[in-house]
Amino acid sequence: MANSGSGDSVVDRVVRVIAAFPEGSGSLQLSDLAARAGLPLTTAHRLVRQLAGHGLLETGEGGAVRLGLRLWELVNRNSPTLALRQAAIPFMEDIQQVLHQNINLAVLDGWEALFVERLSRRGSVANRAKVAGRMPVHVSSAGLALMAFQDRTTQRDYLKQFADPAGSMQPEMVRALLAETTHQGFAQLAGVVDPDTWGIAVPVLDARQAAVAALGVVVPLHEVRLQALVPALQTAARGIARRLEEQRN
């Protein structure tokens, strides 16, 4: 595909346009979209017009641009997490009925936990994990549960590049957390994302005992009951793993 003067391809520019929409944004003005995507206004206008022609974007009065329903349709129809979510939802619903707290499901994407599903409950504690939201591995119990059950090469590469923007966590500390998670079979982090909450997560393991997902719950600090929470999560995680295996066979 043809490159721009800056050397980026058409695909690069399309991705930048789509990724420029912030979380929770209904629409952006074309000028704001161009600025967020780092593109000249004329280039952004041309790409928006072409993408809107395919239903991937929608345009409105006054130059407003929003993500299109066609994009949502394609992503949900072909998402690699679709089978995982279908397998997990019944178990997540059961866990929520027992624990009465927010339940989340995450996968590892690079060095981050990507949350692909969340069930919320009125009156439960704040949960910063949002569907399609990301958290660094070291600040999320789900991230630790995912990374602790990866192969040694993946863990080594992760620790080699690790840097905490806040400067409060060193690679040795993360290595210790991963070792503790592997030994216990679950991850726990207290007051990291929110000072009043405790995150607990267990891995969903495949036949090779590698984590394909993590099932987590966020509870108030004063209501932590590991002896009840962990077995319930582990039972659900095993159920999800069995369902995934059945779907593959």
C-alpha cells in the first residue's frame, strides 16, 4: 500500500484513526479526530469518508464522527475471545450470585491484561477493570495470574523489559509476586488500583497448564475471605477450561 510522506502506510493511518476514539467517547469532531490520530485534516477527512462508506465509521451533522455498527459487528463476529466469553459467562454468573461482587475475565495481550468480560452488581465495590480496558500486569491480580502461568521464556522477556512508570515496583518484586502466585495457584493484590479494594484472580489453564485467561473478583478490603473466594474461583476456572476443551473437540 502507498506510504505517506512520513513513511506510514494506509493501514497504519486507518488504525490510528480508529484507535483515536477515547474510551466512552460517543463521537469526535473531525478536527479533533485528525489531531488525536496525528494526521493532516485533509487526510483524516478522506479516510473517514472511505471508512464511513464501509460502515466502519459514521458521520453526523457538524463534522461529528463515531465508530460504526459495522465495525462492532465484525469485531464481535470474529473475535478470538468469543469462544472464551461464551464458555465463561455461565460460570461468571454463578460466581457472582455466590460472591455478590464484580467478576472479570482477562487475557494476556503483550505485557498487559486485556479485560474481555465483566459482570457488575449494584452495591459492589468499584472495579476499574472495564471491558476492552487494559491494565499493566504488575498492577492487576488478573495480570499476575496470567503471567505466572506462562512459559519461562515469556516471563523472562517480560521481566527483562519491565519498568514501572510510578517507580514503586522493581523487577525483583514482580518476580517474587509471580513466584508467590505460581506457588499459591492464585494472585492477590491489595489496595493497588483502588486503596479500598482487594483483587483476587485465578488462571484458566489449558492442557499444557498455561494460562489462557484469568478469572478475577474485586472485593472490599475488610471483606476478604480467601478460604471462600479462591476455591469458588478455581472451580469456575476449571469449568471454563473444560468448556473450552469441549468447544475445540
